[in-house]
Amino acid sequence: MISFQQVTKHYPGADQPALNNVSLEIGKGTIFGILGRSGAGKSTLLRCINRLESPGSGRVLIDGQDIAAFSPAALRQYRQQTGMVFQHFNLLHSRTVSQNIELALKIAGMDKVRRKQRVTELLQLVGLEDFAGSWPARLSGGQKQRVGIARALAANPGYLLCDEATSALDQETTCSVLDLLAEIHRKLNITIVLITHELMVVKRICHEVALLEQGVLQESGSLPQIMARPDGKLRHLLLQDGETDRAFRARYLSEGETRCVA
Ligand SMILES: Nc1ncnc2c1ncn2[C@@H]1O[C@H](COP(=O)(O)OP(=O)(O)OP(=O)(O)O)[C@@H](O)[C@H]1O
């Protein structure tokens, strides 16, 4: 469980805090979406989870432990438990697909024989068995993100933190990467935290969602809870989304309501 307790983060020189008294709980094994516009504080929130940023006040707890109190060794170990996926993939272009993944395992201290086995497993998991020796520059955006996901999963983390993981991809590729994340979640029962400005991400795979606006947490809950709040901001946003999403509406609205909002 990740628990934010009254977290405030104010960057030096900024007019307003990037995070303003945010309290939030992210349960184990969930796919949790953090939705917000540009500048809402999403990246700051995500980076507080692996202590790339530290709150000015408040606490971030992992399974009840305050991560601010971790020793350097405990923090290193903890960071291996929090794989991160980036919007622009962040692959090393001078290394092949398998070398990109293997590097993460080398850093985690795994021996060479085990590394080779693990790279093969990971390539299978993300559907890139035939691309082990390819150079990143020769891959499509979706394939690059699959490498990014394999690399993030290398050390068998308990948490996968996705920083706008599909924002650089077209809609079809976004869907296939989201479906891959859902499949990984099913297979590994990992906790996935996604920050996004895309409603589709929330609709397609999230179990729970939180809405951030100007550093303030506006609303959070499971999708059924959110869709059951007639005047809720998130419900309104999700239904207002221009793209017709019959499956989503069918899941959360009664037949009469579906006709009303169509
Ligand atoms: N290192 C920094 N120094 C100063 N201000 C920062 C820094 N990082 C972020 N900010 C500011 O904090 C606020 C929140 O930024 P953050 O990147 O967390 O938002 P975001 O929702 O992730 O936005 P985006 O989707 O554009 O990345 C913004 O006003 C941003 O300008």
C-alpha cells in the first residue's frame, strides 16, 4: 500500500505548490490512474513515490514505512522495487533491445547466466522475442515502449510507475500498450500507478482513479464508486469524453442512463 499523508511540495521560486495537502491511498495489486492536466502535479506525485522528489511537508508511506527515513541502502533496494516507464521511453540507443533490458539486471547485481534467462523471459512477456538484437532506432514507438516496460520489470518490482507511458503513441498503439499493461497486471499481480491526461487510459484499464487540479486532489475512488456519484467531477469528465466508448458506458451505466448521455 502506498499512502500519501497530507503531502505538500513547493518548488523554489514557484507561485503555488505543485502538491497541496494531498492525502491518498493506493492499494496493493490495483491499477491506479492519476488524471490531470499539464502542470496539475502528476509527475511530482509519481516522483514522490520513489523519492526522486521529497515532500516539503507530509509523508509518503510504503506498507506503513516512511520512505523519508530509508537509509541509502534501503532506498536503493526500494527503488529496484519500483520500476518506472517513461513517456519518451529513455532507451539507450547504443545498445540493442536485450542489452537495454540486461543493463537493468546488471545494476540489480544479477549474474550473467541468470541475466540471459531473465531477458528471454521478459522479451516473451512483452511480445518482442524476435527483436532481441534490434537497435532501438529501428523500432516503432509501441515496440520501444514494450522495451521500456520489460526494462522496468527486470528486477521483479512490486510497483510499476508509468509516467504518461502512452502519451507519445497513436490511439491504436496506446490500446495495445494498455492491454499489455493489463495482461502484465493479471500475470504478475503487480501494483501499477499511471499518470496521464488521457481519459482513455483510465477507462480502458484503471481500477481506481484520482483527479489532480493545480496540486489539489479533487476526487478519488474506484471506477464503480466514481460512476455512482451523479454530480462527481470525474464521472462528468469520463462521460463527456468525445470518443464513444460503448463498453465503458455499458459497464457503468444503466440502460436508461446510457440512452440519456449518448
Ligand atoms: N523542478 C521544478 N522546479 C520548479 N517548478 C517545477 C519543477 N517541476 C515541476 N514544477 C512545477 O510544478 C507544477 C507541477 O508540475 P508537474 O510536472 O508535477 O505537473 P504534471 O501534471 O506532471 O504536468 P505535465 O503533464 O505537463 O508533466 C507545475 O507548475 C510545474 O511548472
